[in-house]
Amino acid sequence: MEAGTPFEQFIDAGLDSFGIEADETERAVMLGVWALWEPGMSLLRDADLDEVGQEMHPDLGAPPA
């Protein structure tokens, strides 16, 4: 499959580097999952987090304050 989008190129490179062969169905599932996650990932990437302080010793089992 000729990769078109940057995500497809990323997937192809990752699979090739580990020697994993994925068929069209597996690639379609990866693209579908990325379609769900990509909008949120873009928002997180573009968020201005300079004013957010570092959380020291977070309790990952507790809800956010």
C-alpha cells in the first residue's frame, strides 16, 4: 500500500522497523482508531500549557482536584 498521509507513513515505518506485516484490514483499524484520537491529540499539541504548574507527587488513584 502506498502511504499517503503522514500517519500512514508513520505506521508503515513503525511496522517495517519491527518487521511486522499488516494487511489492509489491520491498517484500516489503525486508521479508524487514529481518526477517533487525532482531534484530541491535536488540541493537546496546540494547547498553551506554559501557565500550568507541575503537579508534585500526584496520586494517580485519586480524582483530579
